[in-house]
Amino acid sequence: MAKDYYKLLGVARDASADDIKKAFRKLAMQYHPDRNSAPEAEGKFKEANEAYAVLSDAEKRKQYDMFGAEGFGQKYSNEDIFSNFDFRSIFEDMGFAGGGEANGRGGGGGRAGFDFGSIFGSGARGGRARGGGAGGGGYNPFAQQSGSDAEAEVTVTFHEAFHGGEREVVVDGNETRVRIPRGVKSGTRLRVRGKGHAAGPGGTAGDLMLTVHVGAHPAYRFSGEELEMDVSVGISDVVLGTTVEIETPDGLKHNLKIPAGTSPGQKMRLRGKGFPMKGGAFGDLLARVVMRTPKELTDEQRQHFEALRALGL
């Protein structure tokens, strides 16, 4: 869900850096779990930290103002938001040591016995970042609040891959409708934000990583970035040449010219009649000539073939 960080901190959109810092300090002091045991305090404390992490960073604030809350949420993950954000020094400056109040017990809990690890994950204890000690990347109590990503697979039909569509995917018993983009190929991985495994109270769900497989089609097959199909013709057609009607993947009919002297297995390229590509373009379709060899001949046919053989054909 998109968040209005200015509203969360109670400041105007043109607020100065000092105004934003003062508003954050006020909310942090009000809702810090060592000072406020109300059920809603934890959530408001997290929101205030998230809002300040964005608005106190000139570049992130610029991106937030430019793309809006919705666009920013799609561009930045929680990890991106809190990267290089030094919680430790901020809380120590406010009188909290390592997440608790500065009374000599801040490493594991504050004056009220508050333990950051119980809310944000064990990596948040004592002012530690998720992967290191107290001095590394700054204290990030949000480092483990997100749920883990979920892995899933789905097989779509060739028609769905060509035109795009939607599929239902179940994660943790919950159904999620996933949009299958036009032109998807086997092995493509789609990220669906916020549809992974659930997080703890107040946390955000992880992402769904969906691997797509495309089912086989009776007429078309993939060959790298191109599609291939077989076109069946008779012996006289490859010798004398002909025109056959074929159907391309978009459902349209086309006349394909088979030149005289075409060899079996030769491929005719139909540009832009293949599979959808990025940017709206289409790849090519290769029509492979397959010569039909009769299993049985009439007497008349046999006589003609004997005559052709006598002529060196």
C-alpha cells in the first residue's frame, strides 16, 4: 500500500530538513516501545522510522516527490529504503542506547525491558544491522520485518504466452491473480511484490517469484528468438514451385511462396510474423519445407516417375 510519508510525520511537502527531523524525533519519543506500551505504538513507531528514512535522504525524497507514493513503492524495497540509514546514532542522540533507553541496559532491552529483536528480528538487537556488528552499516530495526519471498511455478498455454493473460497462484493458502505479460517465454521469472510469505505483526509480506513455463504447441516451436513451423508440400511442389496457405500465430492467413527447386528442410523467413518481443515488436517465423513422400503409387503415377527417372530426374 502506498504511504504518504509527509502525512505520517505531520509535515508539509515543502518542509525543511530540520522540520522533518523535529517531527520524527517527536513521534519517535512518543511511540518508542520503551515509552509507550499501547498496542498501536509499535506500528506507528515503524511508520515514523520509514517515513524519516525516506524524507531525510535528499535523493530518496526527490524520487518520492517525483514518482509519488505508488511509484516510489514499486521502485524501492524496504531494504532500499533503510540502506545507509544510521538508526544507531539517531537513537543514541535521543537518549536510547542500542534500541533501549540509555540506562546501561540498551543492548538487549530498555528501561521497560523492550527487546527490538522480538519485533524486528534477532538481527536488530543491540543496534546491530542484519548481517554485522554494531558499527557496520548502522542500526536498522526494520532489516528483518519483511516476510520471505515465495517461489512458485506456472505452466501457461502457447496462446496465453502469445497474447498475455492471468493465472491464479496459491501462496500460504491465499490465491493471488498474476498477470502473465504478452511474449513471456519458458524460464521467465516474474516478481509480484507483496504476494510472498506473510511477515510478523506490522511487517510486510515478501515477494512472489513466479517461474513461467510455456506448453508445447502442435504447429509452432521456439528456436531461440524465432518461431518455427513445418509446411508440408508434395514432390512436384518442391521441383516446380508452388504457393501454399499457412496460418501464423496471430491467427491470420498468409500465402507462402515455395520457389522452384526448393530443397526439403529449407526454411522460408516471414519477418515480423513470429513471437512478441519487448518493445511491441515481433520476431520472425521460419517455415521449414517438409516434402511429402507417397507411400503408394498408382500405375499411372509410377509410369510418370519411371519416365522422369529415365530423363535423369
